[in-house]
Amino acid sequence: MNAKIVLLPGDGIGPEVTEEGRKVLAAVGQKFGHEFSFETHPIGGNAIDDFGDPLPEATLEACRKSDGILLGAVGGPKWDDPTAKTRPEAGLLKIRKELGLFANLRPITTHEFLLDSSPLRREIVEGTDILFIRELTGGIYFGESKIEQNEDGSETATSTMVYSTHEVERVVRIAAKAAQGRGGHLTSVDKANVLEASRLWRKVAERVVKEEFPDLKYDVVLVDAMAMHLISRPSTFDVVVTGNMFGDILTDEGSMLPGSMGLLPSASIGSDGPGLYEPIHGSAPDIAGLGIANPLATILAAAMLLRHSLSMEEEAVAIEKAVDAVLAAGHRTKDLAKENEVALGTIEMGEKVLAELSR
């Protein structure tokens, strides 16, 4: 199979980890007889510097014509001025909207050989395997936002949470189908005791599940309760679906369960067209250029690209098994290494994964 993959390295450690993801994809192509071509395009802060735009039109057009997109990270202190005309993160919001990427899939899985790296006790996190599905193009991040000047000189800021029936239906369907292929348990998270948008979410989600997926075990949890449950009984959840802001917060909380954000990938997908795949960690400007960033989340994001955009399940599993084997063998980057353990660099860890793939 031939496939065109667009690389968006971005800022900070993005270029370093994206290169390791590219190497792994190239190795998988060679091993399984596929021909992958790669194009690299700017996004984020570097794109602002060079083009005055965090998502240049040429980048967006290349993404539209691709079969899948692998993203590094965007942002950094250089572009943090709140009065700036545009920010790196605007490029991410725009590409999601332009490509119709309305569902963010974020798996949170603990590894037996890394349980002691978690900030929580082993018995709490053991067996955790959650797939969060976050609605990505609606909610408060895309509703009307404004600041008004008051007569007394103060200001009033407004950010509006907006959801429509079809936005809830389509993301709940993706989550329900995922649950059917996993443990058969779907949890919807909202704030229906306070927010009108959440009351619509709850009504629509319940109808979709009851009418179209009656085989599922289905429950509803308020977002504040979910924040507690994630650190008290995370292993009791299977697939969790929620809105944009709640998903943003909960998945960052959940990302600490396995012990490091450097292990967790994500996928942003729509009804059709290419998906966007990335690690959940940020650009980590404090370690950019030092060669110590953990590339495993990006490598696992490459596996998600193969699975969800190219329908290459065997190839995706090969990458995931290679990563598991490397970790089981005791190889660690700095974010995972204990005080007495040798920490591998970004390239060295990537080479360990490539070696496992070649076996």
C-alpha cells in the first residue's frame, strides 16, 4: 500500500520526537511491504515566525491531501504574550476545525513494569485501561468569546459553551462503537446538574445509546465526581466520552496514572479524511535540543495513525508490542528512570524500538 504522511514537527521537542516517529513508520513500511512518503510542513510558533500564521495555507492544503498527519507539539515561552495577534495553539484549533476532526481518542493504559512510576499506589492504578473520547470542535472553546468594557472601567469576559444535537450524536456513536470492541462499558461525563449544554448532552447521549447500542453497559458521571474517581478507582472505567473542556482537563489528570505523559498518544479523527496523531505532552521548551525527550508517545501515536487512518491493525500492534518489549527490558528515558537507572536519550530509545521491530 502507498500512503502519504504529513509531518508537522512544530516547536520545542516536537521535531526531535517526530523524527523518531517517522523512522518507526518507515521501518514498518519496509517490514510489511508498504511505501510511505513523508512531507514536512510548519505549524505553531515556528510558522508564526516564518509566515505570520500558526497554520499556513500550504500546510493545511498538504494535510487535506494526506492519508494521515503526525504532529509533534506547538508553543513555548517565545509566543506566550497574551496581547499577541495570534498564538501557536490557534493553529491546532484551526486544523481540527478545517479537517472536521471532532473526536479525540486518548488511551490511558498502565504497564505492569511501570506501576511504581505512577504517583498513585500500585493497587489503585493496576489494570487501568481507559479510552477517553473527547469532543473536539464544539463546546466552550469554540463558542462565542468576548471581553466588554464596563462604565466603571472594569471588564467583563464571556465564554459560551455551545453544543448541538448532531455534535453530541456523532461523538457518542464513535465512543459507543469503541466500547463494543473493548469491554462493552461506556461512561458519559457531563455537568447536567448545572449547565444547560450538559443537560442536552445527557439527553442526546442516553437516547443514542439506548436506541442504537442497547448491548452496552452505560452510566453517567458528573465531571467533578469523575475527577475523584480517576484517582480512586481508575481501573473500573472502559470507554469515557465527554465534551471538549471536560475532556481536556480529565485526560491531563488521567495522563499521570501511567507515570509519565511521555508514554501517551492521541488521535483526532472525523467522519472521513485524514486523522491527526500526536503525543499528549507539550513542547517542553526547557529540554528542547538536549536529546533527552521521551519519543514513545509519538511512536505510539504513529501506531494509532496506522490503525485509524490506514486500517493497518497488524502493523499498529507490531509497534505497540515493540514499545512494550523495550519497556519490559528496563529501558527508560529520563522522565521514567529512577535515581539509580541509566536514562536513554531520544534517539537511543527510538533505536531500541527499531531493533525490536526488526526481530
